[in-house]
Amino acid sequence: MSVDFLANALRKASNLEDEDLCSFLQLAEGDERWKSLLCDLCPPLDPARCGIDVQLFDDTQVMCPHMYQATLSGSINRVNELLGLTDGTTHDVTVVLEDTPEKQLRGKFHGDGLCTLQEVSTGKNTILHIAAEQGHYELANKLITMDNSLLTFENSRHETPLHLAARAGKHNIISLIVFQAQQSLTRGAFEVLRRRNTDGDTLLHEAARNGHEATVQRLMIIAPALSAKGNTASISPLYLAVARNSVGVVEALIENKQASAAGPKKQNALHAAVLRSSEITTMLLNWRAELAYERDSSGSTPLHYAASDGDVDVVRKILDRAPLAVYIQDEEGSSPLHVAARMCHYSTIDLMINWCPDSSKLRDNQGRNFIHIVAQHGRIKLSNYGFSQRIPIMYGLKKIATFGKKINLEGHILKNLVNERDNEGNTPLHCASMIGSVGMILELIRVKADTTVINNEGKTALDYSISQDSVFLMARSTINLFVHGATFGPQRQDKLKNWKDHEIIERTSKNLIVVCILIATIALSAAFNVPGSYNDDGLANLRRRKMYNLFLVFDTLSMSASVTAVMLLVVAKAVTEKGSRICFGFSLILLWISLFTIEFAFVLGISVALGKGKMATKSLIYILPAFFFLFTAIIVNVLCLPTSLWTMHRVLSSKTGDRQTKRQIDIQFPTLTTYIRISSWFMILNVIFYLGVFGFLYGGSIAYGIKHSWF
């Protein structure tokens, strides 16, 4: 055994102020068996033991409740009493001669009425197992002195008392047991340090899994070779420590250069570290940078994991120590760049491309580059940079810095990437069109994506956009592609199929009928439960007030519009497809009018009921409904309208786009033009009507308040 190694171990033990550990090291000097635990000769797994529980004890070995409680509390006197020992060495016969309830209880567990050191509790734990787990130093020392065979006794999971002490983090018990074992056992401390449980876990596994830094430090002094092997699941103590995010434990384990970093499914500790801690990631890279190149069972490196998490700091650290990891692809052919694109981690994408620009050209097993993946999973700004100058062509530096979702690519690289075809012939524009991502379609067009490319099936992006199930997605993507010159793939016009929207109308109509009936019921009830109630003649008390009359007008309009909408929705189920679309479209407009006017009626009713109240209250009554309805109108416009007014105007213009393409759109979606016109007028009139009515009410109220000195 190396003198230097022993001196170093003694120094560490002295720093920990652990007398038992120092005594053990002095005792173990020259012991060749212990030397195997200092070097790389970690005890191998025993397949015959792993995964198999020890056969349970017979009835005569069952630990009585009093002994279990005494051991659990750590009472040496009580344990001695139950064992029938007066001075710790001899039996006191008088203890067992008295006929007491306690003796009777013990008699049910032991024929002679005495407790013994061989008794075991559930799981076949001896009293030393219990004392070690609870950290009762004095009791454990006493028990070992009385019977040192308890040191190697295994419970039903092949665990010695040392396993339980390590799991509980009782480092003082660890030091005590190894010292006593080295002093009293034939094979010394090696006999207890080498043991594994049914899962193949060593003492170090137990301590690392539970994050006991002080225990790990002592075990790394006593038996550092334990860190070099995994358990039956091929999981090393280091991996367990990383998974728990125990920085101190990791630091203690990597002091051994031969420590294993293995984890489940061929992962290593760095795979876990990149998802847990930037600090631990740095420690592992400094310890063994080649971990960044190792693959798990799916072919993924730690950089794949880091890219999926999107932590730019961790990704930068890996690239700094292992830059070639960005080129490694998993079993599906996905590089870390593909993974980051799938998760829409744009800053991570930007970092990897700036670090290794040619990594942007990597393709997966389906022939897709990372922009194909971006087009399928999210929206992104693809910053078009000049070849010689890092100056944005279309956006200012400030806008690029604040937007936060841009990828910086040289212009010539970006142009090639956005028009690359995968194994099925699809470009990123095809992918964006398949999912109806209008934002991505516009972004790809902005960076010069070719809208006329056909795939292996002879389809263009426009063919996929017009096959969307959602009318809103279909209309938006189709319109934007059309105005930017997109064409259909060549096909016979008589084989074209109309876009079927009757299923959407059928499914939505049922819910709309219920909503319209509820609104009509509310409006009808409000008309007969008027503000101010009625007089003795049955006339409304506020009938001469203009606000009251306006309340009745808007309430009547709401009730009439909702009833008409119900009738149209019912008719839509019994007419032709064209008639069904017309009825459905008008019913939506009437429903919107009904909702709009019932809110006006509510505001007017509350206002007239307040009379000449303070203007502040009335202003609040006007402002709150105005705010919420305006918010709703904006959301509806953003989500339901096909595109901007200018783009819709270009579609309606006969000079825009290819005439054959426009003719084919009319065949497949004959109501698109009508939908655009209705949407345009809906947006314009909605804003005018909204601002006009609320402006009139609010302005009129202010003028009326000034006139009557409400302020």
C-alpha cells in the first residue's frame, strides 16, 4: 500500500475530526484486502444474490416489541435489562423469574422469556441494524462488543448495518463499524465494505442517493474504488448524486479519477447534470470533458439534453469544452440543433449556429434541416444577414436585440436552407403550410422561400394550405400564399374536391342554438323587469326618460337578433351546402349583434336607474363594458379574420396572383371571396359601430352632467 496514499487519507480523516476513522486507517495499514478498495478492484456483483430476498426468520427469532422500542430509542440500560444482563456480560436470572405482564409478552415471542441479540424485526433487521440506522453510537458500540457477528448479518435485502447507516447518513456509525470490523473480523473491514444489497447497491450508492455529503467523504477515504462500479441497473453513485443535485457529494466523488459516471439507458452523469445544475455541469466537464461525446441508448449526447432544455449557459459550456458534440446525431438523425428547433429554443439555436455555422446544414434521417423542424413546431424570425457585414438588411439592430426570437444566418446559407427539400420533397414552406402556421409562412416568404416548389407527390404549399380542417387556418394560409405568388401542383380540374365545411357547421350549430336561446330569454326577461318598476296603472315609471327608451330599443334588438339567429341555424340543417353556409354566416353576425346590443341595454338600464347620480359612477359603468367588449372584439379580429385589410383587398383585386390559381381556389373553396368581403366589412363596421355608440353615450352623459351640475 502506498505510504503517500495512507498519509493523504489520514490527513483527510484528521480534517474531518473523526477519531474512529483515523484509528481504522492506522489499523488497516498493510492490509492487502483493504488495498483492493483503495484502487480499482471494486467487488463484483453477485448475480445469485441481486434481486433475491433472504428467506425470512422463524418464529423464535422474532423481536419482541419492547426490544424494538428500546433499540429505537437508544436506551442501553433498557436493552441490557431485556437481554437479562446486569453488568453487560452476565444474565440476571431474577429478571426472568418474576411473573409480570412484560415477561408474559416476551414469552409469547421467546419460549424462555428472554430477549437475545439474534432477534430480528420486520425485514430481518437485527438490533444493530436499528441502532445503526438511528445513529445510536454508544448502543451500536456496545452491541458490536457483545457480538461482532452482527456486523456481517444481512437483512432480507442483503443489507448489513453499514448499509442502513449509509442510507441514513450516520457517518459516525460508518467510522465506528469499519474500525470495529477491522479490529475484530477475520477479513477486516473489507468484509463489510464490499457488501452489496439485492439491487447491487454499495454503501456509496446509498449515501450518494440520499445526498449525505459527510458520509460520502468518509467512504471515499475508506474505499474510493466503490465509486468505480454501478449497480444492477448500471447506475453509478456519481449519477445518483447528480440526479439529486448534490454539489458537495459530486465534488467528493470526482476526486477519484477512476469513478464511474454511468447511468440508466447508457446515460452518463453529464446527461443528468445539464438538466439539473450549471455548476455540476462545469465540474463534470472539468473532470472528464469526453463525457460530452458519449451517447445514451437513443444515441443522444448531453448536448441533445441541454438543447432540449434550452439553457444557453449550459449549452455554451459544453460547446466550449466539446465543440464537436454539435455535429453528433442521434438514432433518428437529429442533431442538437434539430432538438432545440423542435422545442423552439431560439437563443440556443442562435448560439449553436454562431459557434458552428455549418451545423445548420445537418439533416435528420428524413432529410430535414433544422428550419423544417422550426416550421413544424413554432414561429421564428430568421434574420437575413449580409454575407460580408453583420448588419441586418430588413430590420434594425435595436429591433433584433429586443425581439428575442431571431436566428442569425448569412444570407446565402439562409436562402439555401429555406428551399431545401427533405426525403419526401417538402421544403420548410410545405411543413408550415401543413399545420397552417401563417406567421411561419410569412416569415419564410420574407426570406425568399420559393412558393412554387412541388414535392414528390406533386403538391405545393398551396395544395396543403387549402386542405386544412379549420376554416380560419385554411383561409389565412391560402390567402397569404396566393398574394405572394404561390401556385397549385398540376392536376385535372374535374378531379378537384370542394372544401367540406358542413361538418363544422353541423357541429357548431348545436352550441350556437343554445347560446342564442339563452340570450333571447335574458332579453325577454329584461323587457318586463324594467328599471324603476311600474306604477299603479301598469306603466313604466321611467317611460319618459330617453335613456330608458334606448334601453328598450337595444333590448328588443338583442332579442330579435338572437331569435332570428336561431331560426337561421335551424334552417341551415335542411338546405343545400351553399344555403347552409349563408345561413350559418348570417347567424354568426346576428349573434354578434345580439351580444353587442344586450351589453348596451345593460349599460343603459343601470344608467337610468342611477338617475342624477355622481358622474364618476356612470363613467365607470360605461368604461368597464367598453373595455371588455373592445378586448373581445380585438381577439375575435385577430383570431378569426383571414389577414390584414390590405391583403384582403389584394385578393379581391383581379390583378393579383395567377388567374388559373385563383380559379382553382374558387373551385375548391367557392365561398372564400364572400368570406373575405364579410370579414372586411365586419371588422370595419364593428370598429365604427363600437366607437360611435360608446362615444355618443359617453359624450352625451358628460354633456348632460355638466348641464345639470352633477360634478
